[in-house]
Amino acid sequence: MPKLHLLSLDQKALEEFAAGHGEPRFRARQLHEWMYRHLETDFRRMTNLPKKWIEKLEADAEITTLTVQSRQDSVDGTRKWAFRTQDGHVFETVLIPSGDRRSLCVSSQVGCAMGCTFCRTATMGFIRNLTLGEIVEQIHYAARVVREEDGTRLSNVIFMGMGEPLHNLENVARACEVLNSEDGFGIGKGHITVSTSGIVPKIMEWAQRAPDFKLAISLNGSNDTVRSSVMPVNRRWNIASLLAAADDYIRITGQKLTFEYVLIRGVTCTPEAARELRHIAANRNCKINLIPLNKGENPALQPPDEDEILAFETILRQGDFEVLRRRPRGPDILAACGQLAI
Ligand code: SAH
Ligand code: SF4
């Protein structure tokens, strides 16, 4: 029998587990507190648990299942870990410090099935979904590092690592709940963002399942010809259907939506594209997050230079919506957007 991964259990399931071992409910609450308040991973250091209960826990359960295969530190303070799962797969997690903030970029899958031409993760193909416990464990691990090395707490979590989060919707939604819960990590709903490549039917499901967390949609193309050429998902769900889902999302959740837009020289970063994107964003409760291309495996795709980006931004900023530019973090250790791959 494989051991039970306790980070995949909520408070109630933990109580059931304790009850199954003949332990009262408060023993589960103590354990929960050790795991989430003190970030403890060793049952033997849980000083108020009776020895017999500790022995049962050690026999049947575990808090950590991942091993750290490698760690890399960027000159800009960004840290990247490669985690190995018990079945031997490897995925990455990135910690991004910015002033007092500590943002964690987490993976929802090993690899990715979506095949975007500008993204290194796509070269891995899809391997498997991460379990709820594995998603939570990345955060648990990073929370310990941030406490020990920086003396602080995680402030934001973004599902922008490997994988398409809405293809692992239930586990991602439950991980968001653990992140947000006061007796979990206590991170505000507005500080947790899930980014999707645009799985249209799943956007509606997400709006109903987890309406209070932030959603970002990777648009990355201002018309179907361009978007289909860089994102195969657009051949299944085109821009019109994606925008209809985006509008439903905004209406149902009452939230502002973020559109991410990767700037690729001569492809998505042209004056024409800037006008089309301005048209898309106009009259929608949204903001645009521009991401200059981080170079990957594909030599045909190049980032624009600063003048080209400024020209694009100037056209876009004539619209009545917020435009942000995402600065690359950790490019020297291949930790920036679209650079994760094993
Ligand atoms: N799979 C999800 C989230 C992970 S990627 C998604 O695609 O939305 C997070 C963001 O990085 C996405 O908006 C994606 O379009 C962008 N991205 C991917 N590869 C990139 C690259 N090489 N340079 C810059 N941004 C990239
Ligand atoms: Fe997958 Fe996102 Fe990369 Fe596309 S950009 S291949 S959806 S991880």
C-alpha cells in the first residue's frame, strides 16, 4: 500500500484519516496545524503528538513525496527548483522576489499538451497531471524556503509554470482553496492567479467552480491567422469563441480579466496587431499584460527590440484599459515565462 500523501487532504479528510486510526478529531487538527502553521514535515518534531500516533503516521502517511533534483539561483534573486516525483518525473517551480513580495510560479502538469510554438515546455509534450498533493507540496516547500532564507511569507501564487491548469481543473481549484484557507496558507484570493491557453468550455467551468480567484488568458494573437500559427488551441477554439467565454467569465464572476500577450517580432508585435488588440480590449473589463518573448528553442521566433515594443505600447495605450509590461525574471537560469523544460 502506498503511503497517504497528507498534503492532499483537507481538514475534514484528515479527520476521517485520524478516525480510521482510532484517533479523536483534535489529533487531526493538531497535525493540520503542524503542517500548515509550522510548515513541519517530520512527524517526530510534532512535540504534542503521542508516540503511538506518530508511529502510525510514519507507517501509513507522508507529508513530502517530492525530492529536489536541482536548484538554481538567478543573479536577480529568482530561484528555480526541479522536483522529482515518486514515479520519476521532473517538473519545475520558480520563486520570484520583488521588493517585499514573494511570488511563486507553480506547475499544474509535468510537460504540456498545448504545443505553443514559442514555449519550451511544449517541447516536453504532455506527461501527466500533478496530483493535488504534489501541487500543494511545491508551495509548502517554497513557503519553508521563503521563511528560512527571506524571513517572510509567500504573497502571491501564479499557475504559470508547466502545464495547462484548466486541464487539471479540480486539483488546481482545490489547491487554490488550500492556498487561500486561513488554516492553509492564508493567501488572499486576489493574490492567486490561474493562467490558461484558452480551453473555452473549461473557462465556464472555472467561473462556476472558483469564481473568486484571478484568471489570465494567454491571447498571444490578435487575429485567428496569427493566433492559430503560434497556438494550435486556436484551431479548436477561435478568438471569437474565446472572447465569448471571456465575456461570460467577466459577467458571472464580476472580476477583471487579464489577457497575456507575448510579443514576437514581426508576428504578434506589429502596429496592425496593436490596433487589433486595442479593439479586442476596448469595452471589456480587462487589462493587458505584455510579455516580450523570452528566447527558446525556436530560432524562427525572435523578441522585438525596445523601439518596436514602445511603438506597440503607444498604439495600445490609446485605449481605455490598463497595459502592463512583464519584465523577464531569471532568464539566466531559464526561469522566465515559457522557459521551463526538462
Ligand atoms: N500554460 C499556461 C500558463 C503558463 S505560461 C498558459 O499558457 O497560459 C505563462 C505565460 O507565459 C503565458 O501567457 C504564455 O503565453 C507565456 N509564454 C510562454 N512562452 C513564452 C516565451 N517564450 N516568452 C514569453 N512568454 C511566454
Ligand atoms: Fe503549455 Fe502554456 Fe507553454 Fe502553451 S504557453 S505550451 S499552454 S505551458
